[in-house]
Amino acid sequence: MLIGAAARRTGLSIKAIRFLKQWAWIPAPARAGRYRRYDEAAIERLLLIRDAKTLGLSIAQIKRLLAQAGRTLDWP
């Protein structure tokens, strides 16, 4: 999906998604011509970041959380 659709689906701004990509918090999306396409894995990661931020986690805590992504996360 294109970045605008990813922003609507996750509730993050386009600018925030670009920032997260720049800092490698999400993988670089595949390109289709001039457009970047975000897959379901990227959307899930964006949702994880959004939820962690909503829960009040610090940047350091979110980084540790992202390091565990792919393994089962224990939110409580």
C-alpha cells in the first residue's frame, strides 16, 4: 500500500512514517516505479510503534521492543 494509505491505516502522519523509515525503525519499503509500497509486515511494525508510544514507552524502550519484533511479545 502507498504511504498515504499506510498513514490512514495506522493513524500516523506521512512525516512520521518517513522519519521512522529514515531511522531504520521500519524496513525500507519495496518500490514499484516511483512509489514505495508498504507491506503488511511494515504496517504491523508501525502499529506496534504507535501502540508503544500510546502506552508511554520511551524511545529506548521502543528500540528494545523492536529488537524483539518477530518473537512473541508480552505486552503486560
